[in-house]
Amino acid sequence: MSRSKRVIKYTHLELNRDVPAPAGYYTPTREVRLRYDGRDVLYVVNQTVIDSSCCGVSDFASALVPGFIVKWRSERNKDGNPESVVDPVSDGQDRDKIRKIIRDTEHVRQTEFW
């Protein structure tokens, strides 16, 4: 496992509340701390709806992986939302293994990494 030298803040979104997106919206349904290779990886399961594209309506489960948790909910942003510090997963083999774990566990159609 390689470790990146770039840590960033992840703002936790309210669960079960729709978030507008360019072609529809997504709804974060739960956050998961996955133990992987001695560290915790944060991923968020979303219900994604694409309802304003030329290709019709699509509704599917997806996952977002901000990264390895460095500091859990250590601050709050100006709106009062908790923020965590994460280290994005940069290694391709780690991404593939994490993607497979999430796919097999959550049965999501798509997994995105920061």
C-alpha cells in the first residue's frame, strides 16, 4: 500500500437528504468505515438518480470513496457540517481491491474515488 502525501477535508453530508447534481441528484444513505490494510477507509453509499439527461431516467446505487481516514469528524465547516481529514487512495491496486470489497458488500453499480 502506498501512502499519498496529500490530505484533504471531506465534509460529511446529511444522510437521506437529496443533493442536486448536474443531471439529477444523489442521496447519501450511509457512511461506512472499512478496515483495509491496517487503516480505515471512508466510503459513502448513495442512491443516484439521473433524471434530466438525454438518455432517459436512471436510478442506481453508487459509492464515493474520499479516502483513508486521518482525523474523524475533527472540525465543523461554516454551515455546521462535520469535516474529516482524509488521505485519498492513490494506488491503483488498492483502489481495485477496495472497489471489489464495496461492490461485493454493497452491490453498487459505480464506485468513485477522490
